[in-house]
Amino acid sequence: MGSTAHLLVHGPAADEQVESGRERISELERRWSRFREDSEIGRLNAAAGTPVTVSADTLVLVARAVTGWRRTGGLFDPTVHAAMLANGYDRDFALLPSRNSPSHRPVRNDLPAPGCAGIAVDLTSSRVLLPAGTAIDPGGIGKGLAADLVSAELRRDGAAGALVNIGGDLRARGQASGDEGWVISAADPFSEETELLRIALGEGAVATSTTLHRRWTSAGQQVHHVIDPRSGRPAVTALVSATVVARSAWWAEVLTKAVLLAGATSAAPSPAEVAAVSADGRRLVTAGLRRALR
């Protein structure tokens, strides 16, 4: 998933459960990576136009992604895969060529995302059908959903409390080790050393997306990974980051994209809460997070 994962488990078998959680995250990576031809996402994309049998994990992933697309009016769109490739993000971010490399692909601006209207998820037969010419990128939802799934499984297997954080998208469940609950800090997008907000979370999720940190140069232009599905180009928006607090991590992660693309905290419907930062450093927050600002 191109990220660092942190697992915090509270309970009598914490060490064993941390190890099982780590193995589970690795399993989801193998199933969902768009950079692996043998992953279920890789097979789905290669077989567009033909139904493909997938695991329960991938059924949930695709179903949630389609739901996110519908509920955000298409601002979140997992079908930006072709646009990602066109903008040069065709391998793990750590392996992207340097900015001076002659192998950079030219930036194209004619690949709006096809959308999710034609995607079919058959829960009975465990099959997913992508329309011909459609490929999905789970990068805008996968980390959050993985945090949801793994934290639920840790609780099911006896943990008194669990927090799973994958690349800054996290889900907390159950009892924390401290009296305050799960204390979550989000960094200012302009400085990792500065806090944007700090909250004490009982149960719930936090996700952050920013246009500042995952950037590269393609055809002489600085580009980033938040693709506007309407244009197929990196989003041009007044905001540089969005942090969303919601009940589930997959939904929080989806809403960060909607907020960034809309350029407004109102793109995340209640009961979600949002802290966003504009390009000129202004902090825009919904009422529930005002006291959490640092």
C-alpha cells in the first residue's frame, strides 16, 4: 500500500495479535495492489469486460468504492487508474524515476475517469465485472478499508482494544490503554513537526489526504496523486490537505478526496468532521473539531 502501518493492541495476547494483524495487512496488499499483475485488482483490470471471481475482501473493496463514488457525486472515483498511468504514476511511488529522468511520460489531459455506473458486484457468486475499458485504483480507499477490516478482526479475536493506522488512515476500536481514549494527532501539511489537531477518540476513524507529499515531475510539470476524475489531471484546488473524522476509515478516506476536490469542508456530510488547510495556510474546520486545533 506504499505506506507504513502501525498496530496498537490492548489485551492479554497483544504480541500475537499484532503479528496476526501484520500478516493480514500483507495479505490485503497482495490482493489489492494495482502494481502486481497477480493481485486480484490486477486480474480484474486485465479482464475488464469479463466477470472475475474474487475473495470476500475484494468484493467488499469494490462495493465500498462504488458506494463512495455514488455518495460523493463522483468526486471520489476509483476508476482513475488510466489517468494515474497517464500522469506517470505507473509503479510503486518509491520506484518512480527522478525528475530529470528522460523516461518520464508526458502528461495527458484527455482521460477523464469513466465512472462506476457499469461496475457490477455479485455477492452471491463472488464475482466482479468491470466494463471494457475500465480499470480501478484502490489507492483512495484501500488503506482505510484495511484498517477497518483488521481492527474488527483483532477485536473479534479477543483484543480489548485495537488501533490500526496505515499511512495516516486509521481505525480505533474498543478500550485504549490510557484513560483519555485513543489520542490521535494529525500533522500540519506544511510541517511534519507541527500539529494541525489532536483529538481523543473513543471509537471511530481518522483519514488525511494531501496534495503536497506524494509529488513527482512528469513532462517538466509538478504533479500529485489526487486525480480529478472530471479531467484526468491532478486536482487544482484551493485546499492542500483534508483530515476527516468519521465512523469508519474507508468512508473517512473517501471523504478526504471529496473535500479536496470540492475545495470545501461541506463536501463531507454530517456526522463527519473536517479539518482542512488551504494553500495560503488558512485552517478551515467544522464545529466538532474547533477545540482540537493546535
